Amino acid sequence: MALDFFNIINKCIVSLSGDELFVALLIAIVMGGLCWVACSYYTRLWHKRFHVRPQHHLLCAIAAIFTVIFTVQFRAVGNLEYIVDDMIDNWYEDLTEDANFHNETYATAFYTLKDMYPDYFTGIPEPGNRGSVIPYRNENMIHKCVEIYVKAAVSNFSTQHPFLNMMLSARPGISESEITSDIHGFFERNPGRTYNLERAVEIAAKHIRESLLKQSPKTVWKTRLILVLLFLGVQLIPFGTITYCANEDLKRGRYKAKREEEFYY
């Protein structure tokens, strides 16, 4: 999931033109500098005598670096919709041409239906052998086979792109009904012939692709929200550490002042 997320963010950054990247970096550096200043002086709001030491400046530098990285990423995510569209198109093309996926899904459908209707598979060769087919003898067999193929296509997308799968949701219902209709139409036009299940993969992948493409615009604001939450979470480390140091210094100062007061009295 995390690897897929940062891979997509990297694609967005690479997609920026030279001028866009220059402007983004310029803004990012300014924001980083402001973050450094804020991190160095915000403790003065309640502890005016607290002085930032070298180790604290290191924390400020870390906060500034993360600000620079976040600013560039936030700008680059504006191109995410186009990146997502390309990734979905590439997934569709790869899936329809993936021989292993076709063979594995066919084998799953074959053995599942064979377990349900063993009598219908008498004398039919196993998957991988010449003449292996799935005999569609009733409506339930067709629906089960379609369900297996559509679920396999959805599962393939979630495995290949787990982050996008979290952002988007494939809707297989339409593809199931169209595949079923396509199978019925094929047998009406070609009685006695074998239906090519590669068409089922193409139909399922096409509808999943169309459904995902319609949802791709919302990935921009969702991804930016994730980036903001990650940014705030990371910034808690340097800001929180400096806050702790300032509070401890304030406590020691008050304790010292109290001890001196008691000494004089």
C-alpha cells in the first residue's frame, strides 16, 4: 500500500514540467524557511527566555525539509488524475493480454464448476490440455463462471494497485450482467460451439476500467488529504520535541527561582 502510494506520488512529480517544478521548488523553499523560523520561535509564546540550541535547530531543519517535500508533493498531486487514468488504461491492456491470468482464472472456474456439477465434466480434459472446455448446461453455471471472472479481475486490480483500489471502488455488477448477456447471445448465434472466455475478461476489465476512470477525479483531493495528515503527523515530532524541551526548561527555571526565594527567606 505505502509503496504504491509513494510510487504514484513520484510519478506525479516526474510529470511536472521544468517550469512547474522550478516554481514548486521555489515556493517549497520559502515555505521551508518560514517553517524553520516558526519552529525556532513559537516557544516564545509562553516561554520568552527559552533559547533554541544547536540540537533544536536540527529539529527545525528536519521540519523545514519535510515542509519542502510536502509542498512539492502537494503541487504535483494536481496531475494525479492524468496519472491515474494512464495507470488504469495500462492495467486494462495488461490484463486482457495476460496469459497467466486467463489460464489461472479458467482453471479456477473449471474446477469450481466441476466440484458443483461433476457429472457434466465426464470425459472433459483438465485445464492445460487440448479440448478442455467448460460445459454450460444451466443458468447457474453461467452465473457462477461470470462471478469468478469478474471477481478475479477486481482482485487483480487491487493486487496491482492497492492504493488506487483504496481510493476507488470497482463496480462489477454491470460487467456481470453484460458477460451473461454476451454468453447467451453467443450460444443463440452459435449453437453447440464453445464460448471464448477471453471475451469475459475483456468485458469485465472494460467495465471496471470505465467505472474507475469516472471516479479518478476525486483521487486528487483524497490524496492531498492523506498528504496533509502525513505532514501534520511528521511535524508533530520536531515541534513536539521542542515543546517538551521548552516546558522542561520552564519548569527548571521556576523551580530554581522558588529555591532561591526560599533561601533568601
